[in-house]
Amino acid sequence: MGAQVTFEDRTWQVTGLADGRVYLAAQDGATGCVLAAHLVAADGFEVLGQAAPQIPAAAAWAELPLPARERAMAWLRHIREVETGLPGGPGSGGVPRPEYDPQAFTLAEREHAKAKELAALGWTKVSRPTVQRMRLAYQRQGLLGLVDKRSLRASSPTGRTDERVVAAVLEALRIRRGRRATTVKQVIDLAEQIVAQTHGKGRVTLPARSSLYRLVRMLADPAEPVGSPARTAAGPDGSGGGPPALRPAERVHVATARLGIEAVGEDGRAVAVAVTCALDGATGCVLAAVLHPQQAAPVELSVLLAEMAVPRTARPGWREMLRAAHEALPLPQRLMPLDARIEATVARPAALPQTLLFDPAAAAVTPWFLTVCESLGVSLEAAPARQRGTRSVAGDTVKTLAGLFTRHAADLATALPGVHPQDSAGGQAQAFFSLPHLQDVLDEWITARWHTRPQQALRHPLLPKAALSPQEMWRVLLGVAGSVPVPLSGQDFAELLPVQHQAVTESGIRLGRRRYDHECLDEHRGRARPTTDDGRWEVHHHPYDTRQVYIRLPDGLLHEIPWTERAHALRPFDDAVRRRTGQILAARSGPPGHPAPSSDGPGREAGVPVPEPGEQGLMADPAPGGGVPPFPDGPGRAGSFGVWDAQAEAEQW
């Protein structure tokens, strides 16, 4: 309330929030009312006086020495304390220290107090202009602005503290954290013991004693000097669960559940499918939902953060890909027309979470992702599956979502042309969709059904007979909270995706047996990247959406590179070809060298030769596992390729 924003090239003041809408007033007396989700996702939207969070580039951050990264992270807490009064930033809880209270001291006075504090802790050449320069650099460049510029240049490690010594000092500080009788000498002695036990006695050259004293003072948290009590408990909360979420995107839970149907994998075989959701604890809205094979590696949290924090309408090429997906599955099987779905997706909640709760066994966390969360102000809270509290409630909700969607997908597969009722009992409907098509069906179902379905848990204590839907609860709490969670921009979506380094050849980029190409690669084909030793280029990719990748070119930006077969794979007739190919692949399930079953066997024809064991080495070796359930098509049935019926095929468009 009262914030100044830029919208449609004009400056507005937020005068009200109600029912998911933001009321605006301009200086010339004009007024406006717009959906909050549409406002924060609009081109050119900006909150005046508030710097947008920036994601550090993964490659640039990984190339920095460990001391430079630790120094930048320490500076980040100092800068946040100067600006907001709290080292963790606004909303982190706690009371500002007296000398950093924004209500009592000006920004210049707080900068002067921070310079005195850092000088007392042993930081050299730190004055009030130094603190101001670092604060302005953070506003312009984000976390990389706090890095010593000498670390960004290639230099010899001679004269720098060994990273193994730095890691030992940090571990010693963690062990001795919160003990009143601890001295700096005890921390140094413990660090020397850790180095000797980890790497062997005498194998690591330790710096001088005076250098170790300065290193301990530099790495220690100013809010918790050595020998002082800890500000927060180091162990998990023993109360049986975290605090309840009262605002949208305040606490977002990550949970996984298995679906009751199978999908056709990339090798043509049926695979068990699971869904990993990011569930808003206050409203029950699904901010992100990703389908993946059940036995695959855990979902990377950076992918979920990109899905939940970047609105779909802000992602490059979203409308074109949605239109192609609607062509692949015709309207009679859709829950809503294309225009209605676009309008509903614009209003779908997307926000940067304040706290992200996850199960360490089911979600992958990388060091770079921890750095991103620290830069964006996202708190991470590990919630193992056995821990009681709201984690189990979120898991039960995702299991309910998986069960309802399984029923919808099975009914949809049975109703499609070419799928017969008797086949669903035999298992054909269980592996009818490919993973990309099933993901599109899930996104549409969440928008049209889950977000509009009243839920038992979304009831007001004084209105126990009135259950709200997640979308309605989002609008209610949005008006009560008095603030709108601002999502990230479309460029940040690619920055958050996992990184691989690939060569740019004459045919484009090869990744996962797919080829990606675009005209922006013309001047870089066959050339090595000048800033890397192996010459490979930084490529960001979505593990579960293979329609495009993003490459960082010398201009520093990530450019979208589409899959060359993206349009071909989404045409309706080609989906029928894909299903027929799955039938042929299912015929390989018999042992090599045995004759093929007769024509009454599903998906096999009599007289088809089977390769001998010696010939198998000349062919692609399929992954172990069973084949896709066959698609028996008798003579004259829909889906048979004996005689192609153009009129019947046109009905599927």
C-alpha cells in the first residue's frame, strides 16, 4: 500500500488491494484497476525505490575463489543490516541492533556505524565511503557486485590462504558456535586439528598465527562474535511443525506423489510417473507442478523455483507453445478453449517464496542454488518426511491431487479417438500420453479444476460450512496482507535452469539426442567459447521440457534456441505416428533369437525376422525394462494404418 510503481510507461501509486486486484492512481488524477498477477507480469513493471533481486550467473560464481565468495556473502549480510536493520533482510525476524535501527538513524549514520564495526573486527581499509560503495554496487550488480574485482581477473593463487584452511576455520566456527567460553585461539587450534585429521599432518601449509587471527575475525559473523551466545537455535524446531503461513507465498512446501497411470518414455517404453509440486501453505495454490519418471533423480529445486517464481505469460514463446499443444489435443478433449486458458493462466498465482520447505531425500540442492536463494532472500528449511507438522499435510494434499488427476487423465485417454474401452482394461490407457503431453494436460487441469475446486482445509474458523477454492483464498489473503508477492522476470527463468556445457557445431547444439538450432548461432558455429578452457558454451536447459534450451552468448544474455523438431513433434498426425512406433518397440520385448508370435499377439506380425544375438551389437541397445503395452488395432478400427482415412484423421485436428 502506498508504493510507487511503473506500469504502461506511467508512474502510479498503489491505493488499494482487494479480491486479487490492485487499485492505482496517477499524478494527473487518472485511476485504474488491474489484476495483481497481470500487473507484476507486465512489460516494464517496476517498483520504484526497490532494487529488483538479481540471480548471480552460475558459471561466473563457480569460477571465483572460495575466499572471495565467502567475503561477498559476509558483505551481503552487512549491506542488508545497513539498509534494513536485519542481516537476513526484511521479514527475517528479530529486532535491529540499536545502531542500525532505520527508525532512529539515517542511512549515512548506519553506514558509519558499520564501518566502525568492521574495523573493530579486523577488516582492513574499511571506511564509511567503502560501505556506501559496496551498498551501491550490490544495488547495481547484485551479489557479484560485492566480489573483490581482483578475484574476477585470472591471477595466481600465490599469497592467498589455502581453501582447505578456510574450510577448516569455518567448520571450527560452526562447532564452537554459541559457546561463551570460546576464544579465537581455541578456534584456531580446532581448525589446525581439523586440517590434520582431514588432509594429514604436515600436508597443508598453515599461514602465520597473525594471519589466522585475521581469518577468523573475517569469517566470523559480526552479529555472533566468537564467544557470544547464538542468536538462533541451530537444531530443528521441537514444537512439531513450523509456524502457520498467514500470507501468500510466505511458506511454500515441496512434496512428491506417484500417479496411478504410466506415460510413454523417450525409449518408447512405459514408465511410472510422479509429480512434484510446490504448494503454497496459506492458500493451497499449486505454484509449480513438474512431472518426471518415478525412478529418476530427485527434482532440482532450481527448476521448481523457476516454475513458481516466473509467470508463464512472461516466459519466451509461451503462447506459441501453448497454441501448438492445443492443436495436438483437440477441443472436445480440452477443459477450456485456448483463449479462455490464456486468460485463466494470466490470473494464475506466481510468486517468489519467502520460505521453501523441502524433503532433502526427494529434492536436489546444489551449492549454486543456495547462493541464489541467499541472493533472492529465500529461506530454505529442510523438512524430512518423518518430521511431524505441516510437511505431512502438504504431502497428503499432493497425494490427493495426484489421485484426482490420475482419474482425469485415464478418462481422457479412454475418450480419445483410437482408444477403445476394452483397451483401457488391458492397460493401453495406462501409457497413452507422452510426458510432454501429460504435463500440458496437468497444467490445464490445475488451472481449470484444482484452483477452482473448494477444499476442506480452506475454511475460516468463523465460517466452518463455507469452503474456499485455492484461487479464492489467494484473493482473500492478498487483500488482507496488504502486499503483492512480486515474481521474477522472464529472463530469470532461464538463469535458474540447470547448466551444461556443450559445443556449438555446424548443425547447432546437441543435447539429449536432440538438435537445437537458431540463426543467432551462425557466427559462433564451430568456434570455441573464448572464456573457457575446453571451449564449450554455457547452455541452460529444462530437464522436463525439451522444447528449447538457452545459451549464453558473448553479449552476456541467454538466448532461446528451439528444438528443430518442436513443431513436427506436436502435430496431431505425428502423435499417431509416435503411438504406432511405441507398438513396434513393444514387439522387442521377446528374447532375442526367438520367433515372433503369431498375428493374434498384440502388436506383432507373423513372419517378422528377429535379429540373432550376434546382430544385436550392430543395433541400438535398448535400456532394460519392459516394453510399452501394445495397441492392438484390428482391421477397420480407428488407429489402424492399413488404409488411411483422411476424414477420420481430420476429426482429431
